[in-house]
Amino acid sequence: MTGQTTAPPAEVVPSEEESSSVLARLSRIQALQIIGVLALIVIIFSALKLHSFLTVFNVRGIVQDTSILAVLGVGMTFVIITGGIDLSVGSVLVFSGVVADKAMANVGGAQGWTSAVVGLLVAVVAGFAWGLLNGFFVAKAKVPPLIVTLGTLGAALGLAEVITGGVDLRDIPTVMVNDIGFGNIVGQVPWLAVIAAIVVVLGIVLLHRTRFGLHTYAIGSNPEAGRRSGLNVSGQLMAIYAISGLLAGFAGWLNLAFYQSTTIGGQSTTNLVVITGVVIGGTSLFGGYGSIFGSIIGLFIPATLQDGFVIIGIQPFWQQVVVGAVLIAAVYVDQRRRTAALRGSTRSLTGNLLHHLTSSRQTTPARELPRPPPAARRVTASPAS
């Protein structure tokens, strides 16, 4: 009798639609829920103070207050999706504003667009350098992001105070203040909001429509799987933290235009406000999924609460209590929803990510496994009777 080898059953590979739909459904559901929460807040304050809260002037103020936070929120979303954190954005904003102010004061008498553009370049480069430093220690030195960014938080703010002596600088070009800080592109639509919207749209495209964004999700979902599929995890992390720092530097320049000052003492809680808004907006602190659109909607909640409390005569300190409670609830709901939605779907999600990451290499046989030797496939015949 001749023995036969039995081929192993073929692995069931989930379809593209099935494997990619779980995280997409999570993002859509959370975005809709956070829009509902924001709408409820607006309805409550409008019912209490309709003629004071729901006015063009007040809505414009809320949008302006959120614009700078939105620029920071784009970079923070990328960082948190990887499972990291960036506590240094507020201090990097201040440092970038300080060095930009110094540069503008020495170019063109700090009045024209020439000095404003020089200040923009200096602020962006300074923020990028801090972000690259964060990324190096996180990705290469393997220091936890919490420790790294906590250290650069203190270092950036300390250097800003050393440069200024702890006194705010106000050498801001008039054109920056009039056009960027308080100017309108049309009607009551401020330039500040338009610039922030452009940054948000670019961030959405980068995160959701490019391989860079796919790799970002892959690192947050399973960095080891990404590494084994050929993804440069260290390089990706350094780029993400560099983007976060660059946007913090750009926000520092916008902050100068809006507040006409370096606001050294006014950014102590900016990092926490941005992180809170991003998490409330549905980006998971555990990494792996999130959306920039949800983050921006989440950032409107603290700004709307603060404005509403002021209008109805409640101490603004209560805003911190409410936002803290909402943050805890958001993380709790995130845990429950994540467990329920991803139960039994882990292999599908990982398979989908690996499929995307390796699809471009399927045609190259360089990494192909060698065929087993003929002896391993030998068929054993039964001895003759």
C-alpha cells in the first residue's frame, strides 16, 4: 500500500471589504456620536442665552479659539494613533514663537511681510527640530514617549524663558496681526480658521489616503507585525513626531498673530487640552485607530464649554471639571467599544494591514522561501509481502 501526503487546508483569507470595515465603522460611529455631543452642548447654551451665545460674533470667536488648537490636534492625532503621546506641544509652540519674534525683530523692522515670512520659517524649523528630537529618543533610544516629551516640555519652555528673561515679546509685524490674526477672507470668515482648515484637510489626506497614513495605523495596531512585513518603524515614528513638532512651530507663529505676544505663561495646559480633544474625538489612547475629523470636532467641545460658561455666568473653572469627566467617559467607552468591535476580528485586521504593506513586494521573488528538498516530499511505499 502506498502512503499519501495530505495537503493542509487552505487558510481562509478575509475579503478586503470585510477586513477593512471594522476600524472604519468604529471611526464613523465615534465621529457621529461626538458631533451629537457638540450639538447638544450648543442647543443647551442656545436655550439658556440665545441672543448672546448663538451670534455670528460669538461663533466666530469660538472658531478662532479652536483654530490654533486644531493645528496642534492634527499632529497629536498622528502621534496618538501610534500609541504614543506628545506633552511638549505647548512648550514647543512658545519656544517657536519666541525665536520667531526674535528673528522678525531683526528683519525689516518687524512690520512688513518679509519679516513675517522669516518668522514663519524660523518657527517651523524650530518646531521641526524639537519634534525630530522627540522622535529620535522615542524611536532610536527606545525611551517611553511620556518621559521624552515630558522632558522636552520643560526644556523648550525653560529655553524660551532664558531667551526672553521670562518677559513676553511683542515684536509682531502689523500685517500679521491685521491679516492673519484678525483679518477675514470673506464676510465674517477669519483667515485664521481658513489656514487651520487647510492644515486639517492636508492632514486628513495624509492619514487616510496615503501609505504613510496606512503605516501609521499599522504601527499603532501591531508594530511588530509591521516590522516583520518590512515597515521602517523607527523612521515612521521619527517622521510622525517631526510632523507634530513642525505643526507646533506653525501654531506658534499663528499664536503670535492672534495674541500679539509670545504668551509664555499662557500655554501651560495647551497640551492637555489638545490631548483631551483628540481622545474625546475618538482617537484611541491605545493606538491603532482614530481620525483627524473626529479630533477637530472633539477640540470644539472644550472651547464651546468655556465660552458658554462665561456667557451664562458660571465660573470657567467648571469647564475643567466637565471636560475631565467627558475625557474619562470617552476613554471608558473607547475601551468597551474596542473590545466589542475587535473581538474575533484581530486576525482579519492584521491580515488586511499586512496585505497592504506587502502587496507591493508580491512580484519580487527575492524573499521567496526555498522549496523543500525532494527527500522531504518522498512517498513511502509499503514493504512487499
